[in-house]
Amino acid sequence: MPPRVEGLYAITPQCDDSERLLELAAAALDGGARVLQYRDKSADAARRLWQADLLAAMCRSRGALFIVNDDVELAKRVGADGVHLGRDDGGIAAARAALGPEAVIGASCYDSAARARAALADGASYVAFGAVFPSGTKPGAPAAPLSLFAEAAPLGAPMVAIGGITPANAAQVVAAGADAIAVIGGLFDADDAAAAARTLSGLFSAR
């Protein structure tokens, strides 16, 4: 069975500077992030492979899960723990076949419990709902009400909240029932990413 996704789920910002990216990732992990997702939408395949390989090693050394956004082949090449797939990123069953039964496969389900049910039936390990707040990364993302977490709880899978989450509003999402909070700007745009990570991850130990 794949490892359970929970706690602070850090998603890397787009960053051409590999040294800076590693510094930010280390700060998030040292602050308590349990999961790190590598998200890079550029066409620079060589740099993406280099960065993903370094981040995978960093996560292994710290006991955190390493997830690659939308690229099953890259996840396989660097030995990632799994992959996260959006609506247009390929099938869950195909990713499961490529990565194996122990892989963590996440699915973006936006504002739909029905989509989450279908994703789990196809073999997803966890489902993600959002945007729970207005998102600077995806300003056009559909709004997902916090009540969705109670609605989807009977599905029995880990639920990840994403979209506009910051240290100032994250407690609302955790209280609503999210098992994990996926954060980009609210973590990596902070003056002190490690301190922001400690605040965000501490919400789960308090619960």
C-alpha cells in the first residue's frame, strides 16, 4: 500500500536557479513538510531532470515523500515516490501501471466529490480539492468550498487542500477536515520559509 499523504505538502515554485530551489526545498522540509512536490512547467528537460534528481535525494535523506507534478516518466527516472496528475495530465491507471503498486498517485479533483470518487476507483492514492481560497498560481481555478472535505470524507482517502493557503488561513482548512495542505506562495514567498513551514505543519500536531 502506498504511504499516506498528510501534513504540510510543499509544492516548489518555478525556479531556474537550482541552488536557490534546493535552499527553499530544504527550508520547507526542515520546517516540517511531510511531502514535497516538484512542479516545473518549463520545456528545459535537462534542468528538470537535474533538479528532480537532487530533490528526490533530499527528500529521501529527510524521510519525506517526493512527488513529481504531471510527468510520470520523470518520476520514474528519478525514483520519486509518486506523481500528481491534473485533468489533462494522463490517466491514473496508466501511471499506476508505470510506477507500480507502491507509488503515490494524486489526482486533482477541483471542486468535485464525484471526480474524487472516480479517481479513487481508477487507483489514485489521494485526492486534491481546490482552489479553497483565491490562488495566485492558478487565478482561474474553480472555487472549492471547505464543506467539500466533509462531503468527501466517507470516501476514506487522504484529502489534500490547495489554493491560496497561507499561515493566516490554513487553520480553517485543517479544521474543515483536510489531511494535508498544499502550499506554494504562502510558504516560498515568505521571508522565512522554514518558519512558515513550522507554522503550517504545527497545525496538524495541534489537531
